[in-house]
Amino acid sequence: MAEKTKIGIIICDRYRTCAGGKCLRSMRNREGAFNRYKDKDVELVGYTTCNGCPGGNIEYAGDEMVKNGVQVIHFATGFLVGYPPCPYIDTFKQFLEYCYGVEVVLGTHPIPQKYLEMHQSLGTWEDGIWKIWLKDTMTDEVTRLAYN
Ligand code: SF4
């Protein structure tokens, strides 16, 4: 049996009622940040929310996911596209990578086109760091529209 990459997904609590439709679809189709697994099998070993600002569940979710063998933790695209985007992205990423030795990837499904247009209007993503943070989920317009 081919070895699977074990992944976990943490979503922004603003979207706590989300059933994971876009994340799971993009994981299945290897789109957005899941394109990195296009030639690999993946297994979802954890899915939860940050539990609301300032993200008290990041610590516990990391611990639980590691016990389930997680190798890569994805922060859902909602971290990036919310109004405003999560202000703790960097802290959470550093904490999980340092504390648990896992890789943290920013994003899951492709950025929906409507969010791109709104953030362009608001100027949210003008700082240079956003180019790096959005690189896995920006995709192309056809794909972004498919996730609107
Ligand atoms: S903005 Fe950040 S800390 Fe606040 S609910 Fe969303 S992911 Fe959690």
C-alpha cells in the first residue's frame, strides 16, 4: 500500500458551521494548496476550528493531531480571506512547527474570486508577505470562479 501523507485542517472559527465542502473538494481534486499532493495519497487525520480569537485551540489541536500521526497541518483558506484575515497566522504557524515539528501550510481550497476582488479593493494583501502566504491558493481565475 502506498504511503499516505497524514494531514490536518484547522479552520477559522468564524466559519465554524462550515461542513468543509470546499476544503474536502479541493483535497479530493488536488486543487489549491492540495496540489502539492498531486502524485500522492493523503489521509485526513484531524479537522477542527481554532475555537475563536485568539485561537486557544491551536495548542490542543496540534497535540491531538500529532498523536494521530499528522505530518502537515493546513490552515484553511478562511484564515487568509476573512475580513480581516487572521492576525495570528504567523504566530500559530511558528508555534506548531516549533512545538510539534510538523509542517504548516497556509491554505486549503483555491481562493474564491469574490474574495480576491474584495481584498484587492480593500488593499488587504498589498504587503509583500501576502505574495508568499497566498501562493498556494491563488490558482487561476477559472479555478477561483469554480470556488466562488
Ligand atoms: S481570526 Fe484567527 S484567531 Fe480569530 S477566529 Fe479566525 S483563525 Fe481564529
